Amino acid sequence: MKNKSQIILRSIVLAAGLALLPAAAQASEGVALKQVDWSFNGPFGTFDRPQLKRGFQVYKEVCAACHSIKFVSYRNLSEAGGPQFTEAEVKTIAAAGNVTDGPNADGEMFERPAEPKDRIVKPFPNDNAARAANNGALPPDLSLMAKARKNGPDYLYSVLTGYAEPPEGVVMADGMNFNHYFPGQQIAMPQPLSDDQVTYEDGTPATLDQMAQDVTAFLMWTAEPKLEDRHKLGLKVMMFLVLFAGLLFATYKRVWKDQH
Amino acid sequence: MSGHSEFQPTSAPVKWLERRLPILSLMHGAAVAFPTPKNLNYWWTFGGILMFCLGVQIITGVILVMHFTPHVDMAFSSVEHIMRDVNYGWLIRYIHSNGASMFFLAVYIHMFRGLYYGSYKEPRELIWILGMVIYVLMTAAAFFGYVLVWGQMSFWGATVITNLFGAIPLVGDFLLSLLWGGFSVDNPTLNRLFSLHYLVPFLIAGVVVLHIWALHVPGNNNPLGIDVKGPQDTVTFHPYYTIKDTFAVVMFMIFFALFVFYMPNALGEPDNYIEANRLSTPAHIVPEWYLLPFYAILRSIPDKLLGVIAMGIAIFVLFLVPWLDTSKVRSARFRPLYKQFFWLFLIDALILGYIGAKPAEGMYLVIGRIATAYYFLHFFIILPVLGLVETPKPLPESISKSVLDKSAAGKAA
Ligand code: HEM
């Protein structure tokens, strides 16, 4: 009996140690990020729909000048679990972009306004054009950005609000901007957001902080569009499994009764 | 498999089948009537859990292949297509990617169980060796699969790992061009790894059959490590262990589901959500967590070839454990010294895993080297010597006696 409890005790100590390792690893790395209490955090987290709409507005009016979100189609904007614009709104949003289609019956390629089925139109036709317009720096695609950095949402928010004058003695390379949270603290992207950069249709005051949170939430949705489905299904699966495990345990005890 | 079956077909079709292909009596003998020690604890449920994991990987994998495109220009976006456009594609992919981690977690528990209870000792050496073959195939399958996503870590991980083969003298260059199908990791590499990723799990399934066949000759070891003396020591596999294993699998599914539904990317590298780019090297190239201990050993040796050799020996030495351990007593319960060293070794493996995730510099390098040295010390010195110097505790007479004593003590308390 002693052996068994010893093993269990040791496993618990080990498990605790394992759980602490990543925390210790984190502590030893760079600047601590600003933490936001996101609506999508936690097992019951959902997106805040008005926030996603505002976030899309910030993306469209500011970030879209330089960054693509190539894995997202216009139609996604009206789908469940996202900003849920109406289909009519999505048609209007799409029509603002132009795509090349074809060949038509005459064998010619032609331009037409984008439709909901199209991918969201990119600002630049290719990476070289994007670099040429940005001092040689490439603005990365943002579709997956919220999952492509450690603690993605907190990181995005921190970078967007982390611009400052370079501290004394720090020499900035040509065309670079000081940012507390970007690795190396010199970023090629000029500060994209400042107070009242956009005018929100829902009347929310467009502070830097508000816009940074809104666009980050929107980018979390572009990276993880099935997050709400996942949380909802997870709850059902968990409830089923726990119940099933309980029944199995009772059966197990019953089957073994004659052996003890 | 050996004849434990008193299977008596009664219905006409079963009798018909039985005379031509006695597969039902074979399965009855292996999974129903099979006599199993009555004192197995929960660490013994991981065999069943591993079968579950293999099944999950194969089923989800076959579905992923229906939507995946193995081409450098399309692989990454086809994975995103699965995540966004395929019905429940996100679920299938998250089960498959987290499933690989769960598979390794289970296999490590299963292996350490074997090390603790001496399950590799006579007459079960071959079961252990077949298990090691499965483990090596699993690492191959997982590595191939990870490359398919064609993210930054896929590409750079593949570059680092394939380059290791280039360090082998004489045949290194040949092996490299065979793996790459060209002069670097590129489309031909992706194509051959895709083919192999589909193949290896079925090889694993084959070796699993051998593993279980070999197990069913002597039967299970047990926490006391003593032999079964007679029918009073055993119960039939069904229903006693079918119900216990099923319960354990469902508990495991709960743990698994926590990752799939609530932290699907916690075990992955964020860099793999950036499409592969041969012009930009990530700051830290790290393998998935389950390969980190061996990666730490590789990097703790300054010379590339020697590092590869050390890593190779670190894996190969596990095949030799049945002969490196000179003690006749199986279970660590009755080996007071080995028991301490078992835990030290487990801690050493965890330290190596931690170091594998860190840059190879400064203190990390020093700790990594000490832990690497201890890893080899454990197998080549401690294991053989312990068996010679240790005085084991007296072994119980039989399993049934020990079980009776225990439940008597339980009732008295
Ligand atoms: C031994 C069992 C297996 C293991 C350990 C394994 C492991 C892996 C891993 C680690 C990945 C990368 C996951 C990610 O980050 O997305 C992967 C991807 C993949 N695997 Fe497997 N796998 C197994 C069996 C299979 C089988 C049997 C198939 C198909 C018949 C398959 C098809 C795929 C495909 C198409 C991908 C790429 C798509 C994706 O990333 O989700 N796998 N596998």
C-alpha cells in the first residue's frame, strides 16, 4: 500500500514540476507582454460581435493598406462565429475590391468587382511590390498572425500599443521605429494606430487602446474562425465523456467485486 | 497465439467459418479467455490506450489525406483549407496533431512502466524489443507528418534532421540525396515524406500484432514481477480487463479532449503557422516536445558526427536494456536501490527534455552535458552494477496470496 501512495505522490510532484517548466521558461524570455482579458479566452470564450465588426473596420481602413489576410474570403465575414455582417453588407464590402477573372469567351482576362466567394483582395500583387512600397520590409500576411506568435493576441496588442520614442543612446537603423515588444525593439512598420484614426460606426470612442484591442480580436478570428464551434462542441463532448467515464467506473467496480 | 481458448462454436455459420479459418477462436483466446494476472494496476492500461491512439491517428489521417495537397506551393494552404472550409476539418486536424502528442505521452508512460516493473526481463525480452521498434517507427511517422504541414518549423526541422544523415561517413551524401530527391529539402522531399507518412503507421500496426503475439506467449508481467503460479493468480481478460481498459481509455480521452477543444496549439510551435520560407531561418529551431531529450543529447556534443552517434546510441541502448540490467528480480518494489535510480533517471530524462527546448549555450549547455553523461551512466554502469551489488527484498509467495493479504489489511484498517 505504501508503494502505491508513494508512486502516486511522486507522479503528482512530477506533474507539478512539468507544469512549472514552461512558466519558468517564459519568465526567462524578453519583455513581459501586456495582458488583456479577451472575450474569447477560457473554455466558454466567444467573440464579441460588435468588436469583430469594429476590428474589421480598423483592418480595412488602416492595416489593409499594407497587409493581406489571404486565407479569408469575403463570404466568411457573414458566417456564424465571425463578425456576422449581413450578406448584403458583405456584397457591398466585396464590391470595393477588384479581381482579375477570365479568360472570357474571347480569351481575354478581365477585371471585375470582387464577390463574396472571392478571397479578400490583397494590397499588393506580390511580395516584391509590397517590399518596394515599404522601404524593403515585407508586411507579413495577417490571417494567421494571432497563432504565429507566442501568446499571439497579447503580443499583437502589445506591439500595436508599444511604440515610443527610442530611449537615449539607442541608435535606430534607417526607417526603423522603436517598439518595446517587437524582438530587437526596432520595427519597420511605422506606428499604424493613434487616437481617432478611424470613426467607429457604432459610436465607440476610437482610442488607440480600443482600436488595438478590436483589430487584435478580429485577427484572432481570422486565425481561428472555428473557435466558437470548438468551445461549444468541447462542452458537449466533455459532458458526455465524464458521464460515460462515471458509468464505466461503476461497471468496473461491479465486475471486479467478486475478486476482492 | 497459444491455446487458451475453450471456444465452442454453436451456430452453423460460425462452425462453418471455424473449420476453414479459425479466426474467431483465435480472437477469443487472445482477448476474451486470455488469463491475466489479477493484480495489474492502472499503469497496465496504457497498452490499450496506445492501440486507441494508433487507431485515432490512422482514421483521422486517412480523412486528412482526402483534403491535403502534398506540394510545396499548396501544402500549407491546403492545411488551412482543412481548418476553414472542410466540415469539421478543424476537429480532424486538431485530433491528429494533438493525437501525435498523446500517442507519445502514452508510449513514454508505457515504457517507463516497463522500466519500473522490469517487464523487459526474461522471458519478455522480445516484447520489449518489438516495442522499441514501434517507438522508432513512431518517431519517424511523427517527423514525416510534421513536415507535411510545410510551415517554418516543418521546413527547418526537416533541414536540420535530414542534414544529420549527411554527417554519416561514406554514405552520408548518398543518403541525403535519397531523402531530399534533390539538393535541399524541396518538393520531392515533401512527396517522399508524404508517401512514407502514409506507410509507416501500417508498419506500426503490423509490429503491434507481433508485439501482442509475443506478449501472449508468457502472458503479462505484473506489479510484483513474480510469475503466475496457477489459475488462482489470474482472471480472464474479458470482462475484467476489457472493462478496466475501456474506463482508462475514456479517462485518457477526457485529457486528450482538453487539448483538442481548449488548447489545441499549446503543444505546437507558433512558427509552424508561418509558411515555409527558405530565405528566413527561425530564431530557434526546435523539434516537437517528444523528441527534445534526444535533441538535447545531440547538441550537447560539440562535434556533429559524434553528436549523431551519441543520439543513435541513446536510442539504441534501450534495445539492450534486457541484458544491461543484471538483476534477476523484476519489480522495482523489491529493489530498494534500483527504485531510487529509476526516479533519478526519469528526472534526468525530463531535464534533457527541458534543455532540448533551450538554446545550446551557457548554463543550458553545461546542464545538458551533465544530464547526457548521466543518461549513459545510468545504462552502461548503474544498471549492470546494481544487479550485482543490490540485495533485493524478499519476494511474495504468489500473486493471489499477496492480493489476499492486501485486501485483509485493507479490511482491518
Ligand atoms: C503513427 C501514427 C501517426 C502519427 C504519430 C502521425 C503524426 C503526425 C503529425 C505530428 C502531423 C503534423 C500535425 C500538425 O501539426 O498539423 C501529421 C500530419 C499529417 N498526417 Fe499523420 N500521423 C500518423 C498517422 C497518419 C496516417 C495513418 C495518415 C494517413 C493515412 C496521416 C496523414 C497525415 C496528413 C495528411 C497530415 C498533414 C495534415 C495536417 O497537418 O493536419 N497520418 N501526422
